[in-house]
Amino acid sequence: LPETVAVQIGLDGKVSNTMPKLLAITVPTVISVVGGIMSLKTNDSRKNKGIALLCIGIIIMLVTIFVNFNR
């Protein structure tokens, strides 16, 4: 990934928001870890929320990598 990572693309296809690489990697990782811990340590009703957070974190990271790979 480049040092400055595109995190938002406008309707015109141009980068409209960026963040430092370390932050772009850390945020989805923390979301995924929190979701994984929630799904392992809680009851059934919160387990689904944990799994959802885990998936959201993974999706955010994959989209970030894809968008910046083509940049």
C-alpha cells in the first residue's frame, strides 16, 4: 500500500478522502478483532453482532486494498 491510502472514491471516480497507511490498516483490524472476541465471549444475541463486525472489518480491508491496488 502507498503511504497515503485512498479510503473514499467520489462519483467521478477520483479519490476524495485519504488517510495514512498505518491508520488504514489498524482501523479494520481492530474492528475485526473486537468482532471476533465478541462472537467468542458472549451469548447468542451478541454473537451475531460480533460476527457482523468481524465480516465488516474484513470487507473494509479488502476494499481498501483493491481500491489502492489500482491507484
